[in-house]
Amino acid sequence: MTPGEADPAPSPDRSEEPPDLGDAHVGLLVALGAVAITRFVAERPGWSLVIAAVPTVWFVVALAFITALGGRGRNAVRRAYVATFGWLTYF
């Protein structure tokens, strides 16, 4: 670094701050409620499996994506959980 040149700003580390789980817990309850209601209302019980599989696949994809970007451990799981069930924030 030459004299008079400013130090580059440190890049923000996204893994330092854990995500908020409040809305994600409510989103999980809504998803589980949809599975339960579908189980009792639908003529074919297989529909509840389809509805349960969608957030499960989304969670696995989100976790793989976050891990590929460098997320590790519990924080990566929390971020994938919020990415899957944290949609309540936008309502």
C-alpha cells in the first residue's frame, strides 16, 4: 500500500449475525397446519405428502446453496430455515 492510500474497508461477514427466527417459527406452524388440514380434507392422503415435500426440498436446496457460498454449521442451518419458513416477514 502506498502512502496516502486509504485502507480498504473490510468486507462484511454475513455469518457473524444469526438470523431472526420468530417469523420462521410461525411460517413452520402455518406449513404444518396446511399439511394437517390437507390430510383430513383431501380425498387422497398423498396430497399432504406433496405439500410436506415442497418446503422440505426447498430447505435442502437452500442449505446446499448457503453451504456452497461458505456458510457452515448451525448458522447455515438457521439461514436455510429462515429462507424456507421466514416468508411471513413479507406479509
